[in-house]
Amino acid sequence: MPDTRMFPRDAAVPQVARLTDTPDQLGESPVWDPQAQSLWWIDGVAGKVRRLRFAGSEPGELDCFSFDGHVGSIALADEGCLLVALEHEVVLFSPDEPVRLLLLRLDEADPRMRLNDGKTDRRGRFLCAGMGRGGEAIGALHRLCDNRDHAVLHEGLTVGNGICFSPDGRVLYFADTPARKVFACDYDPVTGAASKLREHIDTAALGSGIDGATVDSEGNLWGALIRTARIGCFDPSGALVRSIAAPTDLPSSLAFGGPAMDRLFVTSIRDSGTGRAVSDHPLGGHLFAIDGLGATGIPETRFGHF
């Protein structure tokens, strides 16, 4: 068990709302679309991509789109499209058309590996981390450009997660969840080159690795501490400066959104399908919104906007 004294007390009293009627098995990869005032996220195990439309702060119509196999992550693209990371492929998907354009296939991919968490950098390149299905350190951090140029930035990940960028796009963060570490590296927004890899945060003393993560407008990293039912806020130096209770026992990922980018949307897990993450909470797997945190996020760049 973690030492609860490690968690700073939070003076704010955030307001939490459950936004879904039916839980996901493995809710992940939330991303806010400011143009459409909608939240996208996935149910990875079920192979579903979901969209919840909003009128102000009120949720409205819910749409669901199905894919064959596991969905790892999504990112916004132009004209209402999405980038969707499948097990060994990345496709461009339009909610209005049945055609799905293949952008990347990992032809030599180890079948023990699949793609997992992903996000665009501040110029619109898509970064996606792999993971070993059985705990093997065989995942890599991939970078994909709109011209289909593909590069591997890092190898040896067990479960690659938590991809996010500093507000100026010059620092890349990513996590290896079972290792309970968040790494940082210098990142060139112009070329997409990463250098000077370093350990940024060690969350072992907090009793959990970080699953999904995002960065706010002040440069603080907010991460889902999946094993302690908490959300941690770490300043740019890597120090834990704030911690709030998650709405359920297995928070998986988070993203800022809403008209003012000041709502924190949180996905969660009901049953990851591996036996390693099964919720005991009655609200496990639901999508939540947390208001009143006093923090604002940064809209994610659409794929291809260099």
C-alpha cells in the first residue's frame, strides 16, 4: 500500500459527474474536439470508438463506431476525421464514410505486441506507444507523419502510456506503467526529433504507475494513477504538487475539454480483459467529468497540421 502522506492535500472541492449510462470494459484515450464540442474516447477491449456531443456543459447524443480487434488510441484529424491506432495498424477514419484509409502497418510486428496509447505533438505528428501483451518489454514509441513517414523513437517499453507534450511542444513525456516511471526527452517541434532521454518521475512510492496523462496550460502533468484510485498533478520539475481522488478505483486516462477547456474528462476500466485490471467499484468503466479544479488544458493539434 502507498504511504498516503505522499499525497498532498487538495484545498479545492471538485465536482464530479458521471456522463455515461453503460460502462466501458476498457475506457481510454479521451480527446476533446473544440470545433464540434464533442468528446471522443475508446473502449479498447470492445473495439469501440465513442463520441459524446455537448451543448455547453450538458451531454447530448452518444455515437458509437466499431472496429475489428483491439483499439489502442485515437487522435483528431481534419474534416471531422480521426486517427485510430489498432493492434498493428494506424488508420484514418471518417464517421460519415465506411472507408478507412491505412496509414501505417507494422508488417514485422511481434504478435506479442500491440499498439497502445497515442497522441499528436504540437505540430500534428502522431506518436503511439506499444506494449507487450504478456508483460514483455517489447513495445516501442512510434512517430507517424501525414506523408506516412514512420520512425521509432524509443524501444523496450513494457506498457507504453501517458504520451503528452509541454505547452511549447519542446518536451515529450511518456510512461512505462508497470515500471512506474515517466520519462522526458527534449523534442524538436520542427523536425520531430527526440533527444536527451531521462527519467522524469518515479511513482513507485505512490503505489502506482501512470496510465494516461495530459499537460495543462501551466505545464503541469496530470496523470491517472491507476492502482491507487487517484489523479496526480506534477509540476514541470516532476514534483507531485496536487492529488485528487478519482471517481472510481481504476482511472485510466484523462483530457481537458469543455468550452473553456477547464473540465477534466476521466475514463476508467471495468475489466481490461487480461485479468490484471478488474474493477471492484460500481462505477468502474464509466466516463466522468471533473469541474472546479482551477486548471485549463490545451487543445490537441489535429493530425497533419505541420
